Amino acid sequence: MSRPAVTLSALVALVTLSTAGCALGERPTLQAADVVTDPAVETVVQRLDRTPVADFTATYAVTPSSVTDSTIATVTSVDGTVTTQIGDIVYTTDPSGTSTTCGADGAECTEGADDARISDLGITHRFWSGSTRQRLVTDAARRIGTSTGTTDTIAGQSAVCVAIKLPSSIEAVGTVSYCALDQGLLGRYIGADGTIELTSFDATPAP
């Protein structure tokens, strides 16, 4: 008996099914999930897509739901070099995009951004911008109904926010919230896995 031919449409369907379960990982080159159709979500995404002001210092309290104490994270940008200290780990990225990861005392340095060293917090060193933007788009693709957009003032800065209702099997609390500053940084994140809250922002970086 001859084997039936595999049509082009069948191959496309197989590729679609094989990639459907990878929403939480790195986004594929062709990003169906990156097409934002919800106006409230789009407003926040547009803020996170902005290039932040050249020089700034932003301080955050990062609190995973599994603990009661917050970890302080400070992001400083000076002349194109971004330094992010999260607890005792310091990430430095120069204007060319080259990154290093060190302990706060300058020891145990490695080339590249080693996010495994902060894996207990459930974030990456880009939590204040790119990685949260990616997660927001992923959550928006799984939302139930229309999201709710609001405005707020966080650490003295204007922010736009969105609350997204998710299936209970994905987000235990039912709703996840994101806020972004006009300056292009994360202002607040609230989800079942924890919270990230901007506590101070200064366009003049700390010395």
C-alpha cells in the first residue's frame, strides 16, 4: 500500500502545534503571540518599547510569593552602561552590549549575563524592561475577555497599567497586573508568583 502524501497545509499545522506549548520560553522568530490586539495591553507594551532616558537610577522591591522579605534591585544607567544590582549579584552591560556578572564585592565574575544566579527570585536581570515586556505579551495572548487599563502614580512617576484576567489554571489569583512608566521602565508587576514594585526613580543617576 502506498504511503499518503503529506500536504503543505498539514506541515504548517504540525509546526503550529509543535510550537504552541513554548509561550513561556524565548519567543520564536515568527511571533504570532507578539501581535497585540488589546488596546490596554498595547498602551503598556508601547511604554516598555520606549528607549529609557539615557541616565537614571531606579530602585525596586522584588518579592516572590514564596517569601515575605523583599530583595532590593537597583538599575543604574550612565553614559550607555547599565548596571543592575539584584541582591548580592551585579550585572553590567556596556554600550556595545557586552555583559558581565559579578558578586557585589566584585568577586566571582563571569562573562555574559548569568540569570541562574537570581533564579530563586523568578526574574532576569532585564526584569525592568525586556523580559517583563515579553511576559506581558505572552499573558495577553492567553487572556480571558478584555483587559482593564488604568493610570497610576508610582514612586512619584506617571504610569499606565493593565490588568489581565487569565484562566485559573495559569494564574491562581485570576488576574495579573503590569504598569510601565512614561520613561520606558517597569513600574509595577503583580502576579501569583510575586510582585515587583518601583520604590524610587531619579533621572540623575546616583554617584
